[in-house]
Amino acid sequence: MVTGNIFHCRKNSWPPEEYISRNTLQLFDFDSAAPPKQAWRRRLNSHANTLKEFSVTFMEAIKMVRLGIRLWSYIREEASHGRKAPIDPFTRESCKPSASQGVPLGGMGSGSISRGFRGEFRQWQILPGTCDASPVMANQFSIFISRDGGNKRYASVLAPGQHEGLGKASDDGISSWGWNLSGQHSTYHALFPRAWTIYDGEPDPDLKVSCRQISPFMPHNYRDSSLPTAVFVYTLVNTGKERAKVSLLFTWANSIGGISHLSGDHVNEPFIGEDGVSGALLHHKTAKGNPPVTFAVAGCETQNVNVTVLPCFGLNEGSSVTAKEMWAKMMKDGQFDRENFNCGPSNPSSPGETLCAAVSASAWVEPHGKCTIAFALAWSSPKVKFLKGSSYHRRYTKFYGTSERAALNLVHDALTNYKRWEEEIENWQSPILKDERLPEWYKFTLFNELYFLVAGGTVWIDSSLPSENVKSDQDPPIKVESVDVTVTEAEMNCRHSTVFEDASTGGCNGSTAVGLKNNGDSTISRNKGSGDYFSNPMKFQDQLDDIDDVGRFLYLEGVEYIMWCTYDVHFYASFALLELFPKIELNIQRDFAKAVLSEDGRKVKFLAEGNYGIRKARGAVPHDLGTHDPWNEMNAYNIHDTSKWKDLNSKFVLQVYRDFAATGDMQFGADVWPAVRTAMEYMEQFDRDDDGLIENDGFPDQTYDTWTVHGVSAYCGCLWLAALQAAAAMAQQVGDKFFAETCKSKFFSAKAAFEKKLWNGSYFNYDSGSSSNSKSIQADQLAGQWYTASSGLPPLFDEFKIRSALRKIYNFNVMKVKGGRMGAVNGMHPNGKVDESCMQSREIWTGVTYAVAANMILAGMEEEAFTTAEGFFIAGWSEEGFGYWFQTPEGWTTGGHFRSLIYMRPLAIWSMQWARSIPKAVLDAPKINMMDRILISPATFSLSLTGTGVRKIANKAKCLGNYVLHCTC
């Protein structure tokens, strides 16, 4: 817990008055127009440097040459089928990544568009799994000001400088516009999901302008947080002695990024809606059979604000109205003709033609007066279609219907509801922002890292059922072995009202142990006659229809690693969802619980070794939910056979228990318990010497998938110990007493073996092998303890060992790298040199740095924790850093070279906030005493049981009905 004012003498923040004059801040001190005191800031004329990309060393390349050849072949094969491989290190984007990002637009799961801090709209992710980084430069806000009867005029695009590729000012395209803003007196302020751009006397010295960007991202609001819309509220303050006519212009191209605007058959039309909302609809016909998209750009007309529209203009000389002519019209009149609203839909665009629309809002601002003008943008693509599988309706269609024209209603509701959204946002953020114990950089970085839940390729669908257009490829059915569970109501208490029925005929001591290969149904079935709470028991596969239906949710590992809900990474990121959208988090866990009990026997080639195996083994937690057919074709990752990984199953058990404890949701516990038990039983095959502890197999069989492990490893072994304890605690709470005792017994044996093999007096060695890095200090060595403490469970080790290991990590992995100004390097030799045995050992992983910091907070090392995380902030987010704001990568080298931008794992910063204030539900959860008398005999040491040891009350579970995988019964 944070007990004092951290770094009270040390400031790594940017007070707004250092960027904007106090007088200007005071002028905007109404209606949320002024940026908050705590925000990430940049001047608009700041240089957006090109980022430095990671490269492997010569020796690393030699080691991976066979993998590279196989990966290259696989990428070509996928391309021949019109698909993009989930991992493609060989293809580079035409737009080089730069330090230009800002807060993205829209809610979660309906496609996203990012907006750079200088105002450009970029990072287009309208279609699932695709990301076009290039900005569409026709998409701009511009301002036109007229004073003194037109004798004083100012006009400029509200973006600084002459952008690359604009061409000559004499052209008919956007290069003819007034790109007159220097940006010297304009600043950007970001506090996700809002951003402020302050134009302090640019381009008119006597006009102060604030643009406030608002997106609907409100924790626990499962309706509005799914909406694909954003609002831009302009506040104008006239400090001059003359009244000013101010016109703001919002231009938008009929494009979803890249060269999509040139494909043809696009149509624009004007509209006049209710409550003064009017603008243009841009109907975009996507290529390759993808679902269409309709954009709506709108302004809100009020008593003082007049909205006009130009539904069509082009960028070429042959256009009926060119961009140059449109700009000239605005320069002359400051508005468009009212009759444009009557022109109806345009003719479809021709191939090679760019179709754009413009919305103008104009108002008179009196001397020393103020005025507010609001615009909104929405995009409606109701159907999400995956390349290899099914189509689904997006979450927002539950409230707005499945027509693309829902964009009109979306902009209307955005313009009429944004003040309520802001109130919800401020109520959520205010307690953290006002906490004086916290350093300022932490406050705004905590919120800004949430950008990934919008810009991380998120897909949020309405339900588990596909839309009408299902399955384009007729793949063979996936076999599913189903396990069901029953509960009875007994021993009611304040949190948990149900327990599992004791299914052993002869008591716990009467059971017989078996090995994993027997694969018996070691399950306890549902008692149909239980009390009212389960009078209408919910089918495991139908949970989305019956329990607080919030749909299903996907997010990418990263925009460069196109795999949905990569589970070993979600382990770190999931704290954000659990804290803010717990129902989504539970549904993700339900999806993985179903996957644990399924098997997909289709053959897959694993690229690291070139061997073949099945896509998904029963009992193994999948690496991901797929790429081109999520939920139906899992494990898109094919570098290694992840059914042999040693971290995934433990991570599943730990996440499920944490979520179970945090929510107190017994129905969730009943749904996932069979998968938890199956996942634990599956892991027994990796205990080679029967000491209760799993061993690694001499290849990178965990999330560090280039870092080889031999024997017992600190990372996987610690996760396994934590999983044994979590499984025992959960088994006890759901009433599976025998399994609880079995896990407790195995825990003591495994813990003794773990400490004997790895503890060296000050930290846990990397592994128990004899390689050159076996004694390395791994930053993530206490990942299991991190989850144990986060879940309210007893510590895995005594306090001395925990604090000693964390102190070693701090002194070596953190402070010996650039004086602690980089984050925690993954591996460090005891002599103080970075472990360079592979590319990942020498990297600094952002999410792991946050996780280590959270672990330190839980251990009472608050100052070390925030110093560790601040080092990452300095390197990634500060002005002196590498420029990774709003595109936080998986990691970087000590030289600042990034790997995999816009990555999931940095959401782990929310584990720091979790550690600071663990929910009361977790703290009050029933405790397990691992020192209780063990009731199980040494002969029954296995986690797997035969049918002779369990009395089955019901038959095997029925078919999974509408579940996407097919049952084998």
C-alpha cells in the first residue's frame, strides 16, 4: 500500500502554466474547456522523430535462421490465400512509425481511428486485424476568422506546418489550403479518453481556442463504451476589441485508411437531423467483400451557431467542386449554401476519385465574449467479418440496429450526451488525480495506457451467435469433450451461497490416484434438485445469453502480432479489464474455460522445429483465440506447440481465482471450475520426477518464447506454486474438498523442491540447468507471488525471500540500466551485465516492468516500485524519451530500439493501481490455510482421479448447443 507522498521532492510533470499562460487557462475555466492539471502534454510544433526499430544480432540471426525460413514460407502461403500471417517480421509499413500519436477516437470494439497530437487522423482499424498507420490528410479541422467588416482575416488548417506529400499550393487538392499554423503557441494535453488542444492566439492573436476531444469510454458502462463515435467541442474566447465572425470547418474523406478512397462506388449525402444536428453521411464500399462502412460528420446548430454543409468535393482537377474551390468559398463567406442540404445522395465515385465532405459551423463572438461549437464523428460498420470464418454483429448494434445509417443516430446521441459522458469520466478519474500521494506522471500514464482498449484492434460483438452470413470455409468440426458441474445450495454466507456436493463415495481418503493418460471424468456433476438459486441452472455454453449479457470481447496481442486475446499476455493486461469492465473480463475467462475442455485435432506445422502436432489439445489452455476465425480456430500462434508450454495453464488458474475472488460471482465459479480442475490435471505430465514441481523442457516453453529454459524455472515454477494454492482455495470455496487437499499436499512438496533447486540466498536462479544464464536474475521471477498477493492469498515464500529477490531485481535489473531510467531489463547476470543469451533476455518489457513494480508495492517497497515504473515512463512517455506515447511497445533494448508497437501487455500498469487498493471483496474472501492438516494420503498424490474415486450424480454433459465447437457425444 502507498503510505506517503512518493517522490515529494522530485517532479516529473508538466504543469499547464508552463505550456499555457495563466491568463489563458483562466479564460477557459468553464465547461471543462481548460485542460486538467494532470495530463500528458506536447507543443504542436514538437518534432515527431522516427522511431528506432529492433533488430536481431548476428548470433541471434544464426540461431533463428531455420525458423526464419519456415516463417517466410508460411507468410507466403497465407498470402496466397489472401490472408495475413499473425506474425510477419519481414513486411514493413510504408508509413514509418514516428513519435506522433495521440488519444484514439471512439469506444471499444467497433473499429478505431487514432488522432495524432498534431491533429492528423491515423492508425485506421475499421476492419478487424488490419491497421493502416498513414494519416488521411484531407481529414482536418480548419478555422476562418473575419474582423472589422472583413478587413482583418485569418484562415488556417488547425494542424502545424507543411506536411509531407501535400504537393504545391497551386494544386487543386488540399495543398491549396492555408497550412499557416506554426504550432509554437499551441499545445496538446492528453488524459484518456479525452484530449485538449489549446490554440493560444494562433492564427488570430486575439482569439483563444480550445478543442476538447471526447470519446465514450466509461468504466462499467457497457452500453455507451461500445459506441463508435467521438465529439470535438470548440470553445472560443475573443480577447479583442472587435466582434469576430468565426467559422470552423470539419473535412472528411470517404476512406477507411490507406488507398481505400480510390476504390470507387462511394457515395456522400447531406442530412438534417433532430435537435439541430446536421451534416453529411459518407457511405464507403469496402474492398474484398468486407462489410460496408458509413461515416457521419456533423455539427450542432444552436441559437448562436449556424451549420452548413458541402456534401461532396474532390481532390482532383476534374471534380465538380475541388478542394481549392471549397477553401475559397469558406475564405469568402465562412459558410456553404443552405440549399446543399437538398441535393440528395451523390453519384457513386469513380475508381481513382477521392470523395470528401465538409461541415461548417459559424458564429459571431462578441468582444470579451465566449462561444461553444460542437462537432461529432461516427462510423457505422455493424457487421464484423473475419477472413476465414464467421460474421458477427458488433456490440453497439444491440442499441442502434444493424443498418449502416445508424451513424446518423450515433452522432446525434454523441452531441446530446457528451456532457453526461464527461461527468462519468470525471467522477471515475477524480479520486486518482486528486491523490497527492502519487507522482503526477503515474496519474496520467495510468489513464493514457488505456488507449489500447480502443486502439488495440478490439472487437466487441453483440452475442455468441454469428450473424446470417456464417462460415465461408467448411473446415472439419472440432471435437469437444465437455465437462459439466453441479452445485447445491448450502451453508449460506455473505459472499458465497453455494458449494459443490461431496462426490466421493468413501470420503477423500478412499480415492485412487491415476496418471493423466487415463483422462477420466474427474468431475462433479450438477445436482438438479438444488435450491432456488439454481432452480433454472444455466448451461455452461449459454452463459452469454443468460448472465448479464455484455457480448463477447476480443483484443489483439498487438497490431503487429495479430492474435486475439493472447492469453500469456492477457495475464498481465487483464487487471485493467477486471478493474474497469469486470463482466468483459469474466466472459474472456469463460471463453478460455470452454477452450480448455475442447480439442482441435487438425494438424499444424510448428515453425521453430518444423515438426507437426494438433492445433489444440484437450486440457491445454490455448495461446490465443485465433486470428482469422476466432473462437472456432484457436492457437493462431504456431512458432511453438503451446500445449507444451508451462505457463499458460497456471496463468489460467490464477486469473480465474483472482476474478472469482474479486467479483464473488459463484455462478462464474460454477461455470469455470471444471476447466480449472482439468487445467491443473493436465500439468501433471510435466512433473518428471514426482516432486510436485513441473519442469521445463529445454526450449522456450513460456511467454518468453526465444528464451530457453532447462529444468525447473523461476518463472514457470513460481506460477505453478501459485496455481496450486489458488486451485486449493477455489476448490475449498466451491466445495471440492478432496481436490483442495490434493493441491495443498502437492504445494508443500513443490515448494520445498522449488526453494531447494533455485534459491541461492538472495534471489531465485533463472533455472536449475547448467547453461551460461541459469543463474541470471530474471525480473519476472516472482510472477506467481505477484498474483498470489493480488488475489489475497497467503505469500508463497517468507517475507525475507520475497523482499530479497525484489531488492536484487531493483538493484540490478532496474538501477544498473541507465541509472534506472529505462525500466527493468528481463535478464541480468549476477556480475551486473545484461543477459544477452537471446533477444528477449536483453529486452526491457513494458508490461513486466509494471508487474514488477506492482509486486514491489504488494511487498511494501513503494519507493522502489515507483522508481522502477518511472524509469519506464522516462524512456517511453517523457519528452526526453524515445517517443512511444499511445503506441507503447512490447519492449525495447537498452538502446531504445522497440519491438512490436501498440501492444497489450503495458496495460499491466493497472496492476499497480490494483496493488495500491486491493478490492475489499478480495480482502474479505474466505482464506485458505495451507498449514491445515492434510487429509490426503501420500498414495493419492495425483491431481487426476479415476471414475472409481468419484461418484457421478449425472451423466456426461449434454451437447453444447449453439456453441461454436462441435460436441463429440
